[in-house]
Amino acid sequence: MENQGIVRLSRSAAELFTAVVVLAAVVALFVYSFELPPSPMRGYPGAGFMPRLVLIYTAVFTVIWLGRLVLARARSARETRALAPAAGDDSIEFEYRGYLVTIATVLAFVVGLQYLGFEITCFGILSLLLAVRLSSVALAVAVAALTTLILYAVFVLLLNVSVPLAILPDFITF
């Protein structure tokens, strides 16, 4: 039986493409970080300081990664011309269906947070993802509900992270 949803790619080309995409994303996020609000107090860095710092370090390491990939490709090309091609297979299997499901899930989560709130979005996405993986839909719904409540308790109640809530309260006093 043929593997559907899987494609074979050259490992070096896939890594090079990934590094370029990561670097492009870092540059785009760095530019966007200048739209974050300035500090309300004079002399202190604004909201974009920490993201910019992380993005600069990420860019530096991504450029190093890209440099190593380009040097490795050049070295490999020289060796291939000098010697007979090696018998080793430099390809990887890439499951594009799982990748597309992941991208769609992240986008649905971002859009859902804005329009439906954290609880409904989290519960809905987890229910859908678990329903296709678990033996019972009822079990998937129960696990999704429990996971949503745990995430709510940890991030909203304990860590005081501001998320758009639709049903549950922002805080609970004991």
C-alpha cells in the first residue's frame, strides 16, 4: 500500500528552505515589534524590547545555521564532482497532511480566540483533534473539557495571563 500524504524531499534542500522561512519570519516579526506600544515610564524599554531581543538572537543563530547549510552544500558539491556519487540516500519523508492540519489548527486558534473566546476555541479545537485520534467521541470531549479547564486554571487563575474569555470568570476569589 502506498503512503498517502507523505512526500520524499532532499534533506539539505528541506533544511535550507526551513532556515530561509524562519529567517523571513524573524525579520517580519522584528519589523512588527516596532508597532508595540512604548513604555509609559520614561527611560524604560517598551513592550517591544523583549521580543526584539529574542528575535535578534534568533536571527543570529538562524544566520549561523544558514551559513553552515550553505557551506555543507558547497562542500558536498565539491566532493561529488571529485568522487563518484555516494550510495547514501539524502532524502527524508515529509508528512504534509499533518503539517497542513497543524497550520490550520494554529490559524483557527488565533481567529477563534478573537471571535469565540479562549474556552470555546480551546475546547472546540481539542475536541476535533482528539475525536479523530481516540476511540470514543465522548472520551475526546471529556479530555478536551478537562484540558481546557486545566489550561484556564494555570494560565488565567495562577499566572494571571490575560486571554479573551467568553464564559469563565477572569479571576476567582477564595
